[in-house]
Amino acid sequence: MKKLISIILVLFLALILSFTPACQKAIPAETASEEEVAEVITEAEETTAAEDTAVPETSAVETTEEGEETIATEATEEVEPTPEALLMASKIGNFEDMEKLIGQGVDVNTKDGYGLTPLIYAASEGYTEIVELLIDNGADVNERGNSVRTALVWAAGFGHIKIMKSLIDNGADVNARYIDGEIEGKTALYAAAFFGQIEALELLINSGADVNNQTNQGGTALMYALNKGETEAAEVLINNGTDVNLKYDNGTTALMLAEAYGFTEIVDLLREKGATE
């Protein structure tokens, strides 16, 4: 009996020692296809294990003078001032660590292995305060690195309007073109149109985005919206001066697409605006 118990304890200890935390999910490389025309965002890294660059926190309940209870957080150790730490803080939205690291001189334009910067991560995740902090400390709003897309493109795809405004107000190029596989010349407008981000679309147009921009294959933001079935986005583009007779290199027009997909209201609107084929 004692021998059996000993065996069970050994097996139990072996099971505990063999346990390892879940690995973080890495951001995939840029592999957008034609069908994923304006895929503008890859997921930020997620982690279920403690990170070397993350500051563990403990929480405690504090009572304000008004008698309200609030949760206070206190770092249990200092984060090292490294580029990796700044990137991690931007991914998880840790504003306090961002302030500390920038104050310690970490380069706000540092890039990870995918060419992504803290600004791109914060813009894609919707961390408005962090975006503003980075911009105030010299982040390049038009940086794209290996990722090929600027922070504005990523924000447009998610419809982060406040962040888009901050980027545009601080010099982001609304017509910045990028290469996506074999497709060259897409802009933030394509991202907003493809994902049906109407407010983002209108903001870009009002900020000077070229509604008649064409890729190296002839595609316009209007055509991309129709291919995705985003008819409201298509309507916005048509009503804001898009040339309805522009063609893909193979001769396909917006009217042909609308007819093929059965978007009768769009067909009528295109004809009203002068579409002939």
C-alpha cells in the first residue's frame, strides 16, 4: 500500500513539474490576399503567462474622500527600460509603463520583428491616450516599417475615430499608399470602405482622401466596398465624387459589380451619377 502511494505521489509531482504556461500568440506576417483586400490589422500579442517586460500588479481597495471605493494598483517590480518593454506596454495598453519608459529614454519609434511600432499597436488596439502620448513624444505618424501599413490605415480598419483624428491632426498622410502582396496602391480609404467603417470613411474624405485612387490593378475603394458587400460605404463614396466609370485592368466597372451582386439600389445610384457600363 505504501509503495502504491509513493508511486502516485511521484506521478503527481512529475505532472506538476511538466506544466508550462501557455505561449503567447505571435502576430502573423503580412499575407493578405486579394479577397482580403483591406485587411488592416493583425492581432496584438496575447499572453496568459507573466512576461519579462510586464510589471506584475497587486490591487487593493481604497476609499476616496467622498466615500467611494476604488481599486488601486501598485507595481511590484520596476520594468526595465528596453524597446521590448515599450512595445509590450503599447500592446496591452499600460499607460503608466509607457510614461516611465519614454521618460527613461526608450525610442518611441522602435520596431519589433514585424516592423510594427508602439504607435501602430496602440492605434490598432484603440488606446487613444497612449497614441497621444506617443505623438507628443515624437512618434512618426507615417511610419510603416515592414508592416507596410501606417497607423492611420490600421485605425481606419477598426474605426477608431478619435485616434484617426489625432493622427490626421498631427500630419498623417491620408493618401499614403502601400503594397499588399501583388496589389500596390491601397490607402486608408480602402480599409474603411472594405470594413464598412462609415464614420472613418467620411472623416478620411473630409480630410482630403482621394476617392479616385486606383491600385496597380485598377481597383478603387468603391469597387472594394462592392466586392465586400458594403453597400452603405459604396453609397458614401459615390455621393462624394468617385468616378463611377473607372475600371479594373480587366475592364470590370463598379456598375458591373453592383449588377452581378444584385445591389439594385446601388445600380440605380450609379446610373444616376452617370455610370454607362
